[in-house]
Amino acid sequence: MAIYEKRRKRKKNIDNFAKTKYWEGSSKVLLFYWER
């Protein structure tokens, strides 16, 4: 049970990390377009 919980938590962290990376990338692209 503990292993399962740990695995779920890790997946959640990875998902959050991916979302953060995605949003950082999008905002950089948007800034680039605004400045042009």
C-alpha cells in the first residue's frame, strides 16, 4: 500500500512538473510575440 501511494505521489509530481514546464514555455513564446 505504501509503495502504491508513493508511486501515485511521484506521478502527480511529474504531471505538475510537466504542466509548469508547458506554461513556462507558452509564456515565453507569448512574450516573444508581444515584443515583436
